[in-house]
Amino acid sequence: MKTFKKMLFAWRLFSLGFLCLLAVVIVLTGCETVQTPTQPAAQRGENVSIERIHISALTEFVTDPAGPDEVRLKVLLELFDVFGSSVPMPCVLRFELYEFYPLSSDPRGKRLVIWPEKDLSDAEKADEHWKALLRGYEFYLPLDFMPGQGKKYILEATCFADQKRHHDLFKVKFQP
């Protein structure tokens, strides 16, 4: 009988020791999971390229606060990467304004204005135009003519980046 009691005591001692060892291992290793960084690839320095551009529906003609008779074109342009995220990227942008021809295979009519290219390769210059809340670049483009009331125009934006060219068209109507 003594051997059974000794064996039972040894088994309990071994079980208690094993549980204590397991508790020490759990405490020392911790229960926290490893967190992977969730920064966008552009901030991590990885190669991210522009997949497409989009002129937002917030693009419109606005009156210039300096002169109420002068009209400017407010443009919001979004640059999308391969994951579909709108991200700030170094690029060169060109904007052109055309008359709108409604019953034509190419709705761009006569070119009215071509603005100088906007070079966003410099971070400071890009930050001036980047609107984080809207997730796009905002530009105020001056017009050298007065648009006709109720008349429609086609705005074309062209983006040059990574030796590729991306463009988008947007129909904008002048409503004073």
C-alpha cells in the first residue's frame, strides 16, 4: 500500500511541477500576437505605381474671390494604385479644356485652354495640392475666357508617371 501512496504523491508532484512550468512559459512568452505594419506601400518605400486616374465629380467652375467677374476651374484629381487606394504619388499632370460636342464619337471639340504642366515630383509642391480628407489633388485653374451660361465642356487630365501615361475625361457644366 505504501508504494501506491508514494506513486500517487509522485504523480501529483509531477503534475503540479508541470503546471507550474507551463504557467512560467506562458507568462514569459506572453499572449500578445505579432502585429504587422499597416502602412501603405508608398510610405514603406516599396515600388508602387499609378494604375489609373480619376477626375472627381467635385470638379466645377467657381468664381474667383479676388474678382467676382473671373471664373476658375476647381479640379479634384485622384490617383489610384494597383490596390485601388487613392494615394499621393510623384508625377507630372497636364490639364486641357475642350468644347463639348454631344453627338460625336469623340466629345472633345475645339481645345480652348491648355494649362502649364504641374510637376508634383517635389514633396513640398505635392503637399500644397494634396487634400487628405478628399484623398486627391486639388487645383484651381484660371480661365482666360468667360464660359457660356449652361454650356458644357470636357476637361482632360493626363498624368505622366513611371514612364506611363494615364488620362481621364470629365464633362463639366458652367452654372453661375
